[in-house]
Amino acid sequence: MADQWVKPETLRQAFDFKNMWEIIERMATDRLWVYTALVGSIFGALFVAYLRGTRISAWAFSKWSALLNFFVTRYGWTWFQQDPNAWKKLHPELTKRIEDLEKRLAWIEKTTTRKVK
């Protein structure tokens, strides 16, 4: 059981400044990790762009939304809740048109005896 624990001298070697500097130098000279990260992010972006607007993406979004709603109701994590007026910030032109229509409807209802449903 005692053989499973890391020995203190091994820990000192792992966190030694010289060893850390060697790791940093190796990262600077071996740039394969940079290329694989770039290629992976490009393929990920292409995959997301390809799936946007498909039924599978709508299904995945609905499952993600259901999972977030579960966390909100179960654990009370309110930071997952969306602002109900967030769409107004995203679509200001549509918001202005709807507000204008509501003002016109309120004026019509106020000036006439007829109620609009």
C-alpha cells in the first residue's frame, strides 16, 4: 500500500524550476500541439457550421435546454436561466415594431368601444 504513494523526492523533481523550464522549452520547440489545436478547432467550426439548421442540431439544442432546466429546477441554479427579454436585445427592429403595434392597439381600444382580442 505504501508503494502506491509518490515519494517526496519525486515530487520535488517534478516541481523543480529546472524541470519546469525544460517543459516550457520543449513546448516552445515542439510545435505539433499548436498545429493539432488549430486543425481541431477548424474541423470543429466546420462541423458546427454543417450541422446548423438541421433536425439533429434542433434535437441536441432541445436536450441541452432540458438539461439546463433540470439543473435550474432541481438545484436552483438561477444563473442558467435566460432573461425573458433577451430577444429584445437581439432583435431591436422587431422589438420597435411590436411596441409600435401595441401602442396603436391601445390607442384603438381607448378611442373606440370595440375591444380587440
